[in-house]
Amino acid sequence: MFKVILHRKAQREIESLQDRHRKRVLDAIRSMGLDPFSGDVKPVRGIRGVFRRRVGEYRVAFTVNFEIGEVVVLKVGKRERFYREL
């Protein structure tokens, strides 16, 4: 079991989403508490230790600290801008 922490930036990005998208993204983030690598998860190229999870047209960037059992969500956004802003 992992503790899921939202970065302030990610929290603001989630709050700005439409209700249906917000619910879907939050459900995916909650499930990361059980298994952070379930779903469509891949490492982000060029940034060591950062992964992305695809949730429909949105991406969730996160890191995992196995020693203390934490998942930190860094960014949430649409694919078009996600990688540029990361």
C-alpha cells in the first residue's frame, strides 16, 4: 500500500478539469495507492525516475519512493502540452 501525495501544481490542474474528467483522473490516482504501475504506465524519456500514466486524453506524471511507500503526483494535463510543460 502506497501513500499518494499530490503536488500543489497537480492539485490545481485537477481542480481546473471538467467534472467527468476530474472524476476519472482522481479514480486513477486513487488506484495508484494499491499499485502505482497498473494501467498504461511508462517512464518519461529524459527524466530519470518519473513515470506517466495515461488516463484517456490526460497524462499523470508521478514518482515512486519504495523505501517510504510514497507516490508523488507531479503533474496532470492533456497530452498536447503535458510533455512540453513537464
